[in-house]
Amino acid sequence: MRTLSLLFCSVLFILNSTAGASGNTPPQTQVMTLGVFHFNYPNLDVVKTHDKDQISVLDEPWQSEIRSISNAIAEFKPTAIAVEFTPDQQSLIDSLYRQYKEGNFELRKNEVFQLGFRIGKQLNVEKIYCIDNQGMHYDHIMAIFQDSIRMANFEQYYVNARDTIYDPVVVKEKVSSIIDELYEINKPENIKESLATYLSHPFKYEEQPGDFTGVDFETGRWYNRNLRMFRNIQRIPRTSEDRILLIVGSGHLNLLNLFIDTSHEFELVSPLPYLGKARLQ
């Protein structure tokens, strides 16, 4: 078995080296990744937003800002739009999108509707693809979730580490401008910084000294999840002439941008120049 594994690795190395040395990069599909905060404030992430600091994106001046963002991003001329819904919700999104294009659906607070549907209708994009996935944990991590004592220890470690990092209140300030907020969270330096948190608190947790409990937890919660999301993006039918707009919670960009930029199939496109134009509208 070890001999077969070594042989497989050797063949894979040769194939990868040959592909890199050939210099023949296949035609790539452009992908713009637009990181957002969640417009409906589900507060499922580490950073929470108090009720008093939540804005209603259905009201002014937020609707005007969203229209400016949509008009600016539309200049990218996406031919497909990918959003943070799971594939099992595809039929629902298909139905709602069809109703919206026919004038029979009023946009809700979610960014999928406010930006994805709005831009899609404006450009007559045929389909909005659901690419989210919750990832898969190792069995030994799932066993922790099913053991109240082990889970309590893990949660207490997480709370203590989180409070040390965020000193101690984990809250998001009230958005003063949606355009400015999206511009900031899509800056490369802020995307890079967001990955640091996934290499700190739960990542370092050990049930026994020297084990990899936290590492394995984050492998499923974050790395596996985003790799699966990337795989779903790969599944979108496309040619090199197509352009994909990905609208996703900004935290995902710390891995998805890396995967997209590294892949030979895609060319990563920044939304910053387009958001800059939205500021001027």
C-alpha cells in the first residue's frame, strides 16, 4: 500500500510539473467576487450586530445606495451569478427569480435578492446559481458535538479565546454607508486579515496536549466548506467568454479568492474599481 501511495504521488508530481512547465494556460473565465455583510442580519457569524445598529436596507438612503452598487457592478456584465444559498434551494431561487423578472416578487432584505436578483434582471442573466455548502466534519469531531461535557469544554475555550482576541465585545458598528462598507471589506488587506481569526481561537484547541482537535474542527467548518463552495463554482456551465459574479459573505473571500486566483480555470476580478464608481453616482 505504501508503495502504491508513493507511486501515485510521484505520478501526480510529474503531471503537475509538466502542466506548469508547458506554459499553456487554458482560456479562463472571469470571476468577480463581491464580499458583503448579510443585509438581513442573521447574526450567525462570530461578529454580531445589535438590533439598534442594524439598518433596514429596504428604506432610504440604503435603497439608493444598493441601486448605485447594482448599476456599477452591472458594468462587469456578468453572464452568470452565484450566491450563498445551498444547491438544495436551487428550485426555490429559480422560482423567486422568475417571479421577480415577471414583476411578481418584491425584493426582501437578503443581499441575494437586493443585489443578485436586481443585477440579474437588469442584465437579463438567465440563472442565479446556489453554491453554498456547510462542509463536512471528521467523525471524531462529530463525536464532540454529541458529548455535552466535551462540547462544553470546547465552547468555554472558544469563549475565553474570543474574548481575548476581541477584548471582549464581539459586535459590528452600525453601517453608515453600504457602498463604503463593501469597499472596505473587499480590500485585499482586510480579506487577508479575516483569515487570521481562523488560525487562532478554535484552531488551537487541544483536548489532549499535542492533538489536533481545533485544527480538525476548522478543517471541516471553514476549509472544507469553502473548498466545496469552490467546487460548486467549478460546476457552473461556462466558457472563457462568460463572466461570473459571486455574491458571498465577505469572510469567505479569504479562501475563495485564493482558490479562484490560483485556479487555471478562472481569472479573479476585484469589485473595488466598480464600487469606486458607485461612490461617484
